[in-house]
Amino acid sequence: MRSKMVFMGTAELACASLLALAAAPQFQVLVVVTQPDRPKGRALQLQPSPVKQAALRLGLPVLQPERARDTAFLQELRRLNPDLIVVVAYGQLLPSAILALPPLGSFNLHASLLPKYRGAAPIQWAILNDEPETGVTIMRMAEKLDTGDILAQRATAITPDDTAATLHERLARIGAELLVGTLENVVNKNITARPQIEAQASSARKITREDGRLDWSQPARSLWNRLRAFTPWPGAFTSLPGGAKPRTIKIWRASVEEGCAGAPGAVLQADKSGILVACGTGGALRIHELQLEGARRLPAAQFLIGHPLHPGDRLV
């Protein structure tokens, strides 16, 4: 007999989990709950969430309440009578009335090794803070954000080549696999939860565009981590003075080069090997790929053909 579930998710991170659960013969996804379509792009046309798009491809019914606390939505969940509720990157806190509704419980997949990095942007903050590893956690949900008892965790190393985009993709795959096995253990009553250690908790607040601005007085490795953490959004960016107003440059790829020194933000070298920019300590950042606002993304060598830089120029 298949266990009936309601799946709640919005962001791309949740799509792999939805696909895995929909394909698992031991589960039946009754309905997919996601955020309402939102205006996007220059034309501000309404766009469905990644999870809604995935659900429609699977032929699953979709609910899009404006607020999870809406009375009509709660009544619909009661009518569906799910055995469990599964939440992955949904984007709203759920009230206790929903969490307590399914007899087997409500469960959440979070992209960190809780209690580290509770909150909206755990992947970005793990890279920014130079963590050697991160992972995923499956927990029994509590009303307070990301505080529920832990059922399962799986770790993965953060490599030098990782950005938020690559780590996001890997954690989505790892989480989907872990989620199916963990929920099967829940159904079979073959799992024990453990409480989070509150003293070890840290937060991962929502990212803003300004978080991507590079402060060249910081250490080179810190700036490299910032670039990786905020690729693709909001992107690591700096400004090139000159003309009527400073021009914004988005940096896509760079590496740390030790043994270099100069005034923070000063261009030390600009040639086919890249654009070497002095940092506060720990050497310099060699920029390999960048993009001037309004233009396309280019390797440094091609960028310099149309936008020459010279030693002594300053990025701010």
C-alpha cells in the first residue's frame, strides 16, 4: 500500500526531490503545493515556479495558495488526508495546524548540515565562510524555522571548483536520494530522530544584491569565496572608475595568486593570463572571466581588447 503525500516546494532545489518521490512506487503524490506565479523579466510576465513546471510535466495537480495559513487551503489539505507532508524550499513558514495534520508527520529537506546555516541561503553562506564541507538534512518539521529533530544527514566536500550553482545541483541530487530512503524508513517505523544542538546553530540570511560587491581591502581568499558563493546571483561585482559614471563589472571566474602586493583594488597586471588585482592581504585575485554591464561575458584576454586596463588602474 502506497503512502499518500502532499509535496510543498517552489525553488529549483526542490525539483529533484519531487521527481524522485513521484517515481518511487511506495509513495503517491496527491498534490504539489507551490508559490503563486510571479512577474519576472523586463515585461513582468507571470512565470510559474520551477516546481510548478515540474509538477505539470509529471501530470500532478497543483495548488498555489497566496498564504499557507489560508483557511481554504487548510481545509483542502484536510480533505486530501495525506499520510505525510514533505517540504523542500517552499518559501513560507507553515502553521502548526498544517504540521500536525498528517499522521506520519511533516518533513523538510534543508541544504545544510543542521543546526549550521538555518535560513534562506545555506549554500551561499557555507561557501562564503570557507567551510570544507556542507550537506543536506532531513528533519521532522517544527513551527520555528529549521529547528526540527534530525532524521538523516549526508555530507559532501566543497571543492575549489564549486560555486553556489554547482553545489546547489549536487545537493539537490543528494537530497532527493536521501529523502526517498528516509521517508521509507519513517513509514516502516525504522528510524530515530535526534534533537538539534542549539549551541551549534548558525543562521544563513537571505542574500541581497549588495552582498556581491567586492571590497578589495579584504583578504584575497575571502574575495574568491565571495565570488564563488554568489555565482550566479547576485554575482561578484566591482566598479571601474572613468567616464560619466563608474561602470559595473561582474566577475565570473577568478583565482587567488599569492606573493603579490599592492594598494587594494589596484591592477597589477593585465594581459592574456588575466587581470591581477591587489587585495588587502593574502595576495591578489587573478580575474579570468568577466562582464561589463550591458555587455556579454568574456575571457579576460578578449575583454581587454575592447576595454584596456593598465597597471595602476584602480577597481573600487
